[in-house]
Amino acid sequence: MIKTLLFDLAEEYPFFGYKKLTHLLRSRFRLIINKKKVYRLCQEMDLLLPVARYGSNNSGDKIAFEKVPVTAPNTHWQMDITYITLFPRILFLLDIVDTYTLEIVGYKVGFSITAKEVVKTVLKAITLRKVSKGLTIRTDNGPQFKSREFQEFCAQQGIFHERIPIKSPERNPNIERFHRTFKEEFVNLHDFNNYRAFFEGTDKYIEFYNNERPHESLKYLTPSAFYEEFQRNNASRGVLVV
């Protein structure tokens, strides 16, 4: 998961070169890694300056520069990976939020998140939600999301995958907000005796978030309750532009 950590640092500090990124990997995550390897990874991931500074992307044709309207559940999802340091390990959380209902429709927590696990998580989500067409998934430019395996999966499933420009987390506002809430309301309030406690606690928190936690933007309904009311034509958020 060094690539994920490196990508997050490059997003946070787009003006840093590979030497400073190497220092941050060592100091922040206590990784044993040399500058040559970081340089090779930055080169492979298009993170070398000036690419990181100006947000260029070689594939370019799926970057979400323009905002889009969202009018219903299961039409637009936001997906991202965040990390939590529980010494001496780093844990990763992949999650997917429905832009319209704010439900967490899929997630995976572990010591690493691979492209294969991203595919499995999305497949499980679209199966449970019975999504067959018309779905857009928005992500950042992390290596798992740019992988051939995920791109081929999206093509096979008829999913339109859009990526936000580099250094623009505000274009994925709902998933960024969930990560902040998750850390404030769950991670920062607990002392975990072991990693199993964190995994089980994550399951319980997401269950709480979906089914018990009211949201002002949903007129104080929970995400799952709003989804049910929408299906009965009793609730709507109009047209969202994200």
C-alpha cells in the first residue's frame, strides 16, 4: 500500500518533490524506503514535478472538470480510500457513498486495499443495490482506481468512471466529509485494544451511520430512511450539482 500512501501525500503536498515525499513516508509512516524507489514510484504514477504541480494526466478523457446533475439514488457514487494509523500498523478504509442519499453502499477495511478488492467491493454494492445501468462512480486518481483491472471491470459493467482533477478533493465532497466524520465520531473517540476491535467497530459505526444518524441535508432523516422514502415518492433533494 506504499502507492496509496504516496499518492495521498502527493495530493496533500503537490509542490513536494520525491525527496521530500520520501522523508514524509519515513517520518509519518515509519517506512523503511529509499529515495530511488520513491522516484521510480512517482515516475510510474505520474507524480513527478511538474506533473503533480499542474495536475496533468496522461489519460485525460475521463477527468471530471465539469460538475454534473444528480437527481436520484444509485446514479452517482463517490469512492475513496483513507488511512488510519494504529501503531504499529496502518489500516485502510475503502468506502462508497451514494451522492444522493449519503448512504455508505459498500466498504472494505484492511491492512491493504488492492485493485481486485476495489472491484469486489463495487460488484457487491451494485449487486445489493440492484444497479444494472446508468451508474457513474467518481474517484480520485489513486493507483487502484487507475488500474487496468478496475477500468476493465467498469467497461464490462457499463459503469462510467470519472476521476477528479489532482489536488481537488472538494470534487468528491460527500466521501471526504464521511471520512472526516468517521474519524471524529469513531476513530478519535476510542482506544482499540487490538485490530479486530477496530474492524468490528467499523462495521457497527457504518451500520449506525446509515440507519441511526440523522442528516440535516436529508431533513434529519437517516440515509437509509431517506432512500426508502424516496422510493415511495415521499422525499426528494431535487437536483444536486456535484
